[in-house]
Amino acid sequence: MIHLRSLFSFLVFVLLLVSCGNNPLDVDVSDIKTDVKFVQVDSVFSSSTAAGRIKFNQSFLKSFPELYRFTYEKGLKINTRIDTTFSNQLTQFYSDPYIKEVEQELKKTFADLSLEKKQIQEALKHLKYHFPKAKQPNHVVFFNALFSYNAIATNDDIGVGLEWYLGSGNKVVKKLPAQNVYEYMKQGMERKFMVRDVIFQWVYAHIQAPTESKFAEDMVSWGKLLYCIEAAMPEAEKAIICRYSNEKYKWAEDNEKQIWTYFVDQKLLFKSDEMLKLGYFNEAPQTAGLPKESPDRLGQYIGWKMVRNYMDSHSDLSLEQLVKVPFAEIMQAYKID
């Protein structure tokens, strides 16, 4: 028989264990509604007649004009304003041998996007929970953007270039010319990053845009952005939040102290040279000045770790309040075990 004292001690231990494992960002969004609509433009056009394409073109111009024109006119160089020109140019587009191959891979790989749609809806609900006054997108639109972007946000909508998520090993990705699409870019063309990229672009455009100031302020600003993504996707792996492979994320975790020490020793924190900062915040094969095994964008990563560290001791702070906290306050509270 278990004694009452032993039973009580055991229950306290279990409760502590459970509470330690709780994610404070894992909030209940079951009552939150989102009205986002999903549209698969490429699959509509690729399976339509010439008359049908003209009809859909007019419809899309009304539904999400800025996103649609950007993708087709600026990206694909297809005139959407004159019906006959549009129809002819779209026919030429789909007649190209390489594009035919891309289309085949898109249909095979993305025959079912129900999981991504559900995850995007859940992420938008989480954003609405944390930022109830922030704008929500009207549409998430799936395109074949011919590798012109992975995801992009306008004032009202989000576009997704599906071809960007075919996988680094896909034959059409391997055929991309190395002088235009570098190998490290191909390595990131994985489906697992799609939802993260959608949310990243919306947060970047409407909630938390990075600053263009001194290195330290930019670092914390990027950290706030990544923390917002984490809040929108609380069940996602941390490597996904950072858009790293598992190996690259582990390298960053194992070397956090060394990365921070390097930033301090190199006196980077109060530098404002935009060209210098590119090597620490932008996509690249690795982070400037660090070993070739390092992931890129480690300035973003350290900023995210700073924000997470700050929120560990300010759990009562809302995300709306967090984005307004001065960078110096967050940076001064940063501690590495």
C-alpha cells in the first residue's frame, strides 16, 4: 500500500514535471475564427481551356490584384491586362518543355495540400490570439511562380510559389542553373518550410518588420519576428522556426556561447554598416567569419535566443507588449548557461 505522504509527493512531482514541459505559447485558439481563403491558381490555369483562362484571369485580377499582377507580370512576364495577349502568353508558358516538367512534378507532389492549409489556418488563429487588432490575410494563393519567390505578402494576401517546395532532390530543382540558384538555396527548397515561410512573410509585412539600425538592434528585432513565428506555430520544431536543417540547428545550439562571444569580440554590436550586416542576417551558405559548418543568419538566431531568454522571465508579457520592448532591455537580460 502506498502511504498518503508518498502519494502526495509523487503527485507533486508529476505536476511539476508536466508544468515544466508546458509550452507557454501553446494557447487555446479553438474559438478564434479566420476567414482566409485558399486558391490554387496554377492548377486552375493548367487544366482550363483558353476561354476558361480568360475568365479566371479576370476573376483573379479582382480578388487579389496586387499579388496576382506581381506574380504574373513582374515574375513571369505575362500580360494580364489584355485577354488575348494573356491567353497566348500563358499558352506559350505551359508549352515550354521545362515548365511542362515542373507542372508534372507539382501535380504529383502537391495533389493534396489539406495539411498545409489546416496548419496555415491554425497559425493565423494563433497570430490573431496574440495580435487581435492585427490584419489577417484575405487569401493564400498557390502559384507556379517559376522559382521567383517562395512566399510573399502584399497588403491583403499571401502568395506561395509551390515549385520552391518540391525538395532539393527533385529533378527539376537539380536542373536549375547554378549561377542563378545557388546550391544552398536549393537545399532549403523543402516542403516542411512552407507554412513557416507563409507566416514569416505575413508577420514581416504586418506585425514585426526588422529594423535597419545598429547590429544589436537589428538582432533583437529579428529575434522578435522569429518569436512571433514560434508563437504562431507552437508545435513546430525549433529548426523549422529558424529555417534550418536539424544539423544546422544543432550546430547553432551547441555553439551559442561561441557565436555571441564572436559578435562581442569583433565589436559588431553597434556597427551600422548595411553591407557588413548582410553576412549575419541574410541567407547565405554560412554566417560570415564563422566556420563553414555554421548555418547562415546567426544574427537572427542569437536575437531569437535573446527574446526567448527575456520572455522566460517575463511570462506575463503579451506579444503586443513584447514587440515594443526596447532592444537594450532585452539584450542586457541575455544570459547563456
